[in-house]
Amino acid sequence: MSEAHLVIAGAGGHARSLVSLLRANKLEPKAIVDAHAAPGEMIMGIAVVTSINHLNLEDEINTILAIGDNALRKTKANDLKAQCYTLPLTHPSSFIDETALLGCASQIFAGAYVGPLAEVGQFAIINTHAVIEHEASVGAFSHVAVGAKLLGRTRIGESCFIGAGAVIKDGRSICDGVTVGANSFVNKSIDEPGVYVGSPARKLNR
Ligand SMILES: CC(=O)SCCNC(=O)CCNC(=O)[C@H](O)C(C)(C)COP(=O)(O)OP(=O)(O)OC[C@H]1O[C@@H](n2cnc3c(N)ncnc32)[C@H](O)[C@@H]1OP(=O)(O)O
């Protein structure tokens, strides 16, 4: 039986990070699929095509989502369902405690830390050097950006974006659909969706 081909969906910045993550795991994507691909476009030596129909592959295809936008990633995951690559992807330089739980299709990038009894939901992204401390949890389709830190026992809901370098104080919880700005400090739990910035973080009123 032949192995499934890996295909990356999306040709934005996150696609480059994913190629690097896959190669660190000795996996090579067959192609990158993006509706806006230019003729002959290549990314890091990989062809970018507008549709998987152009690949003429008879074998199974497993799609890995290179979509940083949480809502779009959720829509695409629901559209593709069984065609998605379901195993968590972890960079060899990340540390995942043996008691941590990683949801299907979660992506853990270089230097990230996922501590004891922490949980990462399905299709969540834990980006470069992010820290998910002991017993913290990250909801499905959330994205913890570069260098952000979730301190012990924090709980982040679904489809949240925690900006680069942000810190969430230990024990605090954040409801679904919250964006926390880069370098912000969340010292109180957040129970209303919206965008929160600053130190301490305050809701942006618009
Ligand atoms: C691999 C990777 O690159 S992963 C990508 C990681 N990217 C990030 O972490 C970026 C995170 N994004 C941010 O921090 C953005 O500034 C957001 C999402 C919080 C807000 O963006 P926008 O909606 O465009 O807001 P905008 O830039 O108009 O700012 C609105 C107000 O909030 C303030 N503000 C925006 N971001 C922040 C922040 N991080 N900290 C403090 N204040 C902020 C602005 O100064 C502005 O204040 P003013 O109205 O008094 O002038």
C-alpha cells in the first residue's frame, strides 16, 4: 500500500513555517495548494498549485492547514474533514511533557514548551518559543503566537489568538473568540469576546 501524500493548504507566511516544521520531522510535502497561486510559483522548492486536481495523484492525500486565521482554519478543517492530516506535528526542539495532551492536527513549533498536564485542542497552533505551562489548556482552533506565555492553570477558549509575547497570568481563563494583543499582560479572566491590549490588558472599544 502506498503512503498518503502530504499537501499544505495555504501559501501565506505560515506555509513557510510549516515546511520547516515538516522537514525537521523528515517529512516532505508534495505541493502547496492555494487558490491564488501564480503560474510556476514555488515556495522553498515546493510547487504551489491552485487545486489538488493539478497533482494527478491517485494515492490518498493528507492536507495540513497553513492557515493562521482561526476562523478560516476552522472552516477549512470542517470542509476537508477526513482529508486532513490528523496527527499533532511537533518540532524536535519543542518540549512536550509526557503527561500533556495534544489534540489532532495541532502544530507545535520550534522551541515551544508544553508542560505537565497541559492540553492543546485540535487544530491549535503553538508557535515558536511559546510556553504552555503546567495544567494550562488551549482550546481548539486557537493560536498562541511566537513567544507568548500561558502561565500555570490558565484556560484559553476556542478560536482565540494570543499575540506574540503576551503573558496570561496563572489561573486566569479566557473565553472563546478573544484576541490578546502582542506583549499584553492579562491579569484578570476575560469572559467577553473581543480584542484586549496593554499591560494590564483592557478591551478595545470600537
Ligand atoms: C509567526 C508570526 O508572525 S505569528 C504573528 C504574531 N502577530 C502578533 O502577535 C500581532 C498581534 N496583533 C496585535 O497586537 C494587534 O495590534 C491587535 C490585533 C491587538 C490590534 O490590531 P488592530 O485591530 O489593527 O488595532 P490598531 O492597530 O488599529 O490599534 C488600536 C489601538 O490599540 C492599540 N494597540 C494595538 N495593539 C496593541 C498592543 N499589542 N499593545 C498595546 N496597545 C495596542 C493601538 O495603539 C491603538 O490605540 P489608539 O486607538 O489609542 O491609537
